[in-house]
Amino acid sequence: MAPADRTDEERSLGRLLRGTAGLAALAGLAWVARDVPAALGGRLSGARAERAARSPQFRDGTFHNRAGTRTMVADPGRNLLRELIFGKQKRRPTAPVPLLRPSAPQATDELAIIWYGHATALIEIEGRRVLLDPMWSDRCSPSGLVGPRRLHEPPVRLDELPPLDAILISHDHYDHLDMATVQALTAGQSAPFLVPLGVGAHLDRWGVPAERIIELDWAESHRVAGLEITATPAQHFSGRGLRRDGTLWSSWVVAGSRRRVFYTGDSGYFDGYAAIGAEHGPFDATLIQIGAYDRAWPTIHMFPEEAVDAHQDLRGGLLIPVHWATFNLALHDWSEPVNRLWAEAKARDVQLAVPRPGERVVVADPPAVDGWWQAIA
């Protein structure tokens, strides 16, 4: 039937159906975005904003690195979007990533690290447990339906974690600060969250009790469960929406009476590592970011060779790489960061451990590097 031959009833029905489809599409979009406003987090206000304004890192309404850095560097002739879509890099493993389930926690004084994937790790130090940048969600995104998705499952469930003494957050990007994970840890654990200045605003919005939020500026320390935990500089940026650098970013020193561990968070290589090593080192172990680098953002994420530079500047003992294998966040091959790191560590005689997700590394007796990732690269 030609359009001109349609009856008024048929035309009305067509309009009704189109309108219903439009409403359904809007409803679907609203359902997809239902958690996004909360996931964006909070904003600095009141006493928190006043404290931020007193920080040496804060000026003109935002936090700054100590040296001027740019999050993106112009690269004439390069099309990042085209490379993302049509690039030939092998950015995913070809088979499932092997996972290990850590053995049941025991009362022990040995220094050990369990890497759960990406930047999430558990430090066991002098009988205490410190969790770093916990991320258990399927996507690092404000939405559970879009955004970078995990390349492997967490090796343990959140409710299988042992009792924690502290939870450290390096900065507020979605792959390091996850709303659902924070809320689950708030309900299932009693440990305080130690965070850089301003990040407490996000935790406030997500229901973390004020007494469990400890906000620190660089060079500030807090004692918890007999450990001295210090926020130290990093060279990065922050933001969960359109606004940048409304919260601080940091690296962390976790010090017991005899053992010390350093965690970089996300950072470009900078001379601050030598200063941290001189003041707080030597470290029995360092957990250092090695993945998600690119020549388009060289000042905010380290290249693998720079991770070895940082480790030596820090006066580190055992180097354990983090921030690779779990999410596809850059344009390099999935296995490239750890391949480059392994080659550089061997060339410079640096002690290295590359655990599988879930593997427990005893720092005094680390496993030999066996190239486990190469079979699935």
C-alpha cells in the first residue's frame, strides 16, 4: 500500500509505534546510565576544599605536578583514533590468562605480595595487610555496560579477601578507584581508606564513614596497625568527568619496623624517585607501573625501561610490575610491557618477579621469571 493510500488510523498507529520506539530507546539509555552520576563521585567543598587550597600542590583551583607536564604531546601525522581502530597491535591475549588462587592466609611475619591484576595488589608486611588500588568490577568505567572490559577475572572474590589493615588509593581514575569495589569493601571490611587529598569526596558520596577516610598530601604520613604509611609524589593527573585535577594523585610508602615497600601508582618517570629513595629507602620491594604507555603521553605513564630506572632510583630490592595484563588501555601489544621490562631487568641485573594474577610472591624467595605470558601473547 502506497503512503497516500493509508488510512488516518494507520498513520496514527505508525506515529504511535515510532513514538513508543523512541521512548523505549530513551528508557534503555536511562537504564544504561543509571549509575553514572554516582560513579562520577563527589566534588571538593567545605573543609575539604579549604584543606586542598592550603596544599603546595594546589593553585588556580586545581592540583599540579611539581614539574610542568602535559597529559598529551602533539604527534604530527599520527591519528590515534585510526590507530586504535585499525592498528595491527595484538592488544589482547590469545588464550585465557592463567590465574592462581592464593593459599589461605596464615599468621606469618614474612614480607609477601599478591598481585590480583592491573594495579591491585595485597602487601603482607610484618603480620599486617595493605590493599592497593582495589578494582574488582568488570569494566573500568562509570557505566557497567560500556568502557574497557577486563581481560581476565579477578583470581579471588572480594568476600574472600582476608581482614585488611589499610586500603590505599593512588588516584581517582576508574581503573584505580571503583565505586562498586569501594562500597563492597566498606560493607565487608573495617580497614580505613588512605587516599590523596580530595579523593575523600568520592568516598563520602559512596557512603564510606568519615572516620574511615584518611586524606594525605605529599610527605604526610599516617600510622595504622603499627605501619607508617606515607603519601609521596607522583607525576600524573586526575579526574572522573570533564573536570581535570580536582583531586591529588600520589605514590605510597608502606613501612614497618623492619620492612619497606613502595608503590608508584600511575606516574611518568621523574626525578622525584631519587628523592623518595633517599628519604624513605631502601625498599625491600617496589610495585611499579609498566603498562598503558605511549609516546603521545610520555610524562604521565612510564615506559618499561623507565620502570627499571625508577626502581634503581628508589633503591629497590625486588621489582614487581603492575598496571598491565588486565585492561586494554593503550596501543601497544598486550605482552610488550613485560617483555621489555624483562629484557631491561636482565641487562641491568635487577631482581624481578612477574607473578600470575593471584600468585603470592615471598619477597625473600621470589619465583624465577618463566615467561608464562608468552604462550598466550
